[in-house]
Amino acid sequence: MLISFNSTSHAIRAERMLIENGINVTVMPIPAKIRAGCGIALNIDDIKTVKTILNEAQIEFEVHKND
């Protein structure tokens, strides 16, 4: 799954928080077909845990399926 953000600061903060919580994260540019915020996406596997962590931290994000 890809997660996109409205701001670079949210993307960086999310990456740091997820790594601190033991989540494997890959930072990548947002694919051209996705029209979203800052241009940075996180590629993650465990969407349920990620949603919980980011929602508790009040970080706004959108989830996209990898193609």
C-alpha cells in the first residue's frame, strides 16, 4: 500500500514514527497517476497498524493501492 500526505512535514514525521514503531517503510515519489499533496509517498505492508499509529499522531494521510 502507498500512503500519501498533504505536506512534506507530515510525510517525514510519519516515516519517523513508523520506523520507531518497527514498521518497514520505503520512501518513494508518488506515482504520476496519484494526484496528492507533497509528492512523497510511503510504501508499507501493515495498513491496519499504520492507520492506528498515524491517526493517534493526528497525521493526515491518504491510502492508495499499489499497481
